Amino acid sequence: MATTRTALSLDDIRRDADERGIEFYFAQFVDMYARPSAKLIPAEYLEDLVTDGAGFAGFAAGELGQVPSDPDIAAMPDLQSYTPVPWQPNLGRFACDVYVEGEEWPYDPRTILRRQLERARQKGFEFMMGLELEYFLIRQTDGGKIEVADPLDTLEKPCYDLKGLTRNYEFLTTVSRYVNQLGWGNYANDHEDANGQFEQNFHYTDALTSCDRGIFFRYMVHTLAQQRGLLATFMPKPFSHLTGNGCHFHMSLWDGDTNTFLDDDDPRGLGLSETAYHFIGGLKKHAKAYIAVTAPTVNSYKRLRVGAPTSGATWSPVYVTYGYNNRTQMLRIPGPGRVEDRTIDGACNPYLAATVVLAAGLDGIENKLDPGDPNPGNLYQASEDELKKRGVELLPANLLDATRELEKDDVIREALGRGRDEDYVDYFIRVKRNEWTQYHEQVTPWEVNEYLTRF
């Protein structure tokens, strides 16, 4: 059975805080970009925090749908998200929902996900999810450039490199111990496919808790790296010649103790139920739209490409397909009863990403969408003509095209909800197109080198 949210009361938190000697709490929330904001609250004001929340000028806290004339937002702590901060023993953290004048704020990513999860529950499903967060450890040079932090990490194919793990043993084991102290179940730590890249896995649970943990994990890795004079980045593609950072989602829908995705007698041999296949059908139908949310930056589409970096594979397919334990597919079936989306990247807001993939999958279930046959082949070796003959579609090639697909997808539009005078999806698209415009207006060193003396 998948683990679900632990019921914590205010008294439970007080007792734990007394035992740990906690003196302060972070009241933390995120904006559209998943940037965490917080206030530091003394422990003696915990009850006030729970009752009234922590006040913020919303416009100053990032993309939250506010303007300077709006009233303050209140970050209301979710007691179930209580997280002692392992490297700062007198500090705790709450993930918060955003309210304005006593009402849920519809631009709050966590609120958007909670609402979608409730829709799933009304249909009899609990959305379970595990995250695989990849990151680089890097240094910034005096000239402002970045380089892999470990100067000896130079193998052409460094994935699972024992020596690389050994050289970074202190950092990786510190993160591992902290994750396990929190009870998240870190079960593996590995050197990933790129030089300087790592992944540290923890157990799946309900989607809201997984997203809360994803936000805290990124904060943890950033903080511990900075304490050691390093930088950590979950940026999708920090190096043009190396594999990028994914945030793979492993997904299943449960009904109580039953994994509704699991069928040991699956005639297609993947261990999936008809419910799971319909869910996959929904993911395939809406992938070209929801990718704007799950790969939400200009940089994301430099990770999502057909070609391969130094190691010989991108590990981030652009083909809207599913099949077996096959990493050339967008949707991989790593084992019975679950589905992995490999295109989601390290820049995603996990709350928003979980919202859109769940909405897509539920649409597939409601409309009994057939995903077609699983794809058994190596799509990296398939020609463009062959892919066209097989009807294999590609994801959008850049953020602008992705927003155009998103704009016309009514299922994703409904899932992200309505703001005060616009759909959230229109707000999201406006922000992302502005990001695209800022990027497109930059004259890059590549352009100067390529064109300066040619014309």
C-alpha cells in the first residue's frame, strides 16, 4: 500500500518541537516558478501562525497573480507538512496555502493542485506520485562561467561512476541521512548520466506530500551545496554538451489499499490495468499542451531534443509514445502498476505539473481513450520518415509553440482553474510568452560568432 498523509495536530507539533528544541518556523509557499518564499516565525507565535497565517505583500513574492494595489496574502500552514530542518535543529518548516481576505487564492500553485486532487477523489482516486530530481554540483568561475564542481569528473560516460560517488561521498551521504531522518525513505543515490550530475531517490506517496517534499529537497540541496562553497542547480540544461536535469514523475491512482493501475494478468504484458491504459491515453492526448507546464522555461527545450549529448543519449524523449521499460519513450513503464513521464524537468513547479498530468490522465479515464499499442523499439534509431509512417507525434520544439498548444487545451485550462478575471492558464501563458520574448531579444555569443563577419 502507498503511504498517505500523516494526521498531525497542533499538540503533536508542539510536543515534537519541545523534544527537538525548535525555536523558529518557516512559513513557506511558492510562486509560479516554484520559488520558495517564507517568513521566520518564533515558536511562541505558532498558534497565531496557525490561526491567522503569515502576511506578505503578494506582488513582491513573485508570480502570484497580484498587483501592488492588492491586499496582503496570508500563508496558512498545512500542519501535515511540518518538516524539522535537519541541518538546523532548532528550525521547522510548514508548506503553506495562500489566502487573501479569508479566501483561497486561485493563483496559488498548491491550492490549484489541492483542488485537482479533490476532483480525483470525487471519482474514487487518490493520486500517488514519486519524483526523481536530478541536479548538478557546480562552481562559478571568476569570469562568471560555470563548471562542474568535481574537476576529476571527466568520463565520457560517467553514469554510476564509483569514483565520482566516492569523491562526493560526504555531500551525498549527508543529504541521504537528512532525507531518511525525515522519514522519506531515501533508497538509492547515484551519479547520473552527466559529469557532475546526481540523483537521490525517495519513496512515493500522495501527490501533495510528494510535491511538498520536492520543494524542500531542492531547498535542502541548494543550501547544503552553498555551505560547502558550491552551487547546486536543477536547471534543465545548464551545459549544452551534457545531459539535462529531469524531474521524472512516477504515477499511479489508488482506491484505498488498491492500486487501480495494477493488473498482473495484463494481456499486453506490462502489468497495467485498463484504467492505467486510459490514463496513458489521456497523457498522450494532452502531452503537447501540458508540456508548457511540465517543461516551463526557454531552457527546458534545450533538454528536450532529438539529438544526443556526449554520453550518446538525451534520456529526455520528445516522442509522444509509451512502452515497456524503455527510456526512449516519453512514457515509460518501469514496472507493473505505474507510469513514468520522463519529459518533466527540474524547472517545473511540481504542484502545477502534477495538476496538469493528473487532469490529462483523468480525461483519458473518463473518455476511455485508447493509447494504442506500446512502442517496443529504440526511437533514437528511428528515422523521421519511419516515425511519420508510424504516426508518432513530437512535442513542441520551444516554449512559444508549447504555449500555443496549451492555450487551446480546454481540459488543462479547466484543471488550472479561474483567477479573479481570467483563467489561470491565460495568466501563465502571458508570463511565459514574456519570458520567451526576453530570451528571443538577446543577442547571444553564438550569433556574434556565427554572423558578425559573414554579412
